[in-house]
Amino acid sequence: MTGALLSAVLPAVTANAATTEYGIAVNMQRDGAPVPLQDFTTAEVRVRIWPSSDYLSNLADDSPVPVLNWPAQPIIGTTEIAITPDDLVAAGGGEVDYIGADGVVDAEAQVIMRRSDGQANVASASFSMQNTGTDWESVQFGQAVALTVDFSQSSPTAALAGYDTLVSLDENDNPVTESAAALDVVASAVYDPGTVCSTTAKEWYYGRSEHWDSLNTVSGISMQVEMDAGASNTLGVGVNLDSKGWKGGGTASKTVQSGAGASITRTTATTFYNKVNYRRFVEYCHSVGYTWENQYMRPMSFNDIIDNAKLYTGFWNPPATCATKSSGSYSKTKGSNISWSSGIDAHFLSVSAQASYSTNTKVTWTFGRTGRLCGTSAAGWADSAHAGAWS
């Protein structure tokens, strides 16, 4: 077996805490209700911190990956695991960067519910976070990192706070419908206290197409998309736990590197694409009498920015939150874009994609005639997740 397990001084777990500095909160339920007291010992959370993308990119194929493993901790109602930036710097020992150059930390939480048949239901959630000075905040959603797992008797579910809506795409990559987002829960091996795991870097998959956004405009109103260095996209992570099949496993945030950038102008409704690079990783685990593998497809970097654009047929009509414009240019620089459920072809599976608008990522509509700018929420076109121009 290849790979290496990193040892580090690990912080304590605070159970049932209302607030914990730098806490990652995990809440366990059963059929929408708190789990009975006698079942507390049957559920646990295992947190893993991945090295930065720059560190992972420099690893040769089949190299060991020093993933920082927190020991499995019992879940008691809502459990918060305290991880400070100082912990991550100390664990790296000057050799491994767990905090990226952009301040982003890529983490994963595996929630394990032991079953009477000797196996377990496992939910895996990947996410990227940044510290605010007093706590961790999700890069994607701008709120505290919180995972809720409902191990119902019929259909276990898991949800990451903020990750609540996905837009599905048809065979022509046109937006179709909105649906609730959920992480997959699979039956897998039991992670007992003696479980030992190690992770190995595998092959790359370059230039995977990312459905960045589908934007509307009409004749007489031009639309320019600009993405500069520092732009951040949230890209799906694929997991294959215990060889039970590839599933969506949360997200990781990736930033356009310095020196990159592009812009494109269109006068019709258009879907815009980037290209991103993915890499496969394998985690080898063994406990008493059982060995298994967990595989991960993780986004690593951008391959090309706004490399393609095509006409699309929109799935939504202009909502009531519209503003009439007769001339001038108007830029959207705020708000997180809609999450596309199958926005990226990550080779083994399709995973989600979401961009955030900022001073580094913006769309500008220039009105040569009277028209309307509309948004998908009461916040208006400038702050909504999705916006467009109509007659």
C-alpha cells in the first residue's frame, strides 16, 4: 500500500457549543428530529484538511499526499470541531501548506453512522473556507460552515448550509429546472478507532469544460463578460466511497491565477464556458479484517478562461424585479451565480459549478435602446444570483 499518514497535534472537540471560534459544525438528525441519546455513540465525524492546490499540483503521480486527518469524533447533537489557522501552520511544519496563497483551506467532513449489519452510512462533504478572524466562513456561501445529516430509516440525506439549489441542464446544455441540492449518502465500511488511511496522488484530467453561466440579452443591448486574475469559481468534487460508485461530494473553490483573464461580448442569450483541470486521488483504508479505497476527483486549477460561448434557450422568463434602462452601461459585480448541477464533465462523473461575481468577475450590459435589467430575487438584478436583459 502506498501513501503516508500525517501526524499532528490535534485540537479538541466542543460539543453542543452555540459558538466556537474556527468551528466546523455538524448536526445529526434522524427523520428530521434529534437522534435519541442512546444513539450518540453510533455517529461520528471525521475531518480531513487537504494540502493547498499549489502543493498538490507539484506532486508526481503515485506520490503520498499528506492529508491532515482529525481523529473521528462522536457527534452529540450539534458538534463543532475547532481548527485554528495556527493549527494548520504548525501541522505543516514549514513543509506542507494547508492554507493556500489566497487564504483558502480545502476541507472535507465525513459523517459516519454505524449500522447494525456491521457497515455504516457515510456522507462526505467537501468545502473551501477562509478565516474571518474569529471563525471559518464558506468561500462559496459567505456563511459559517455547517453540515446537517439526516440518517433516516428510509433515505439518508446530507446538506451543506447554503448549498440548497441546483439548476439541471438538458442534453444540449441548456438550463431546464431548479431542484433541491443534496449530498449523496452511501453504505460503506465502518471507520472504527483502529482505522488507518493514507492518500496517494494519481493522474490528471486536463481541460474539462465548465458551464460558467447562461446569461440573457436581446438585440440592441450588448453583453460583455470579463474574468480577471483573482476571480473565484466553486467547482464540484467527486467521491467514490468504498468503490460504491461516483457521487457528488461537495465543492472546492478555485481562483484564477495572476496574469490570466479574458473578456467576450455577445448580443444574444449565451452560455459561457471555462476549462478546468482535475486530478484523481485515492485514499487507502484498513481496519480490523477489512480494507477499502475511497477515490476523489478534485478541481486543481483553470486551464482556460472563457474559452467558448454558444447560444442558449433560457429556462426562466424575466421576473417582476426589473429596472427599465434607456441608455448607458450597467455592471453586475455582486452575488453568487446559480449552481449548475452538471456544470463540469469531470471524466468519471458530472459535478456542480458555481461562479461568484466580484470586481474580478463581472458582466456588463450596454443599452443602445430601452429595455429592462431583471434579477431572480427581490434583491434586484445587481444582487441576485442570476440576471439578464430583456426588451
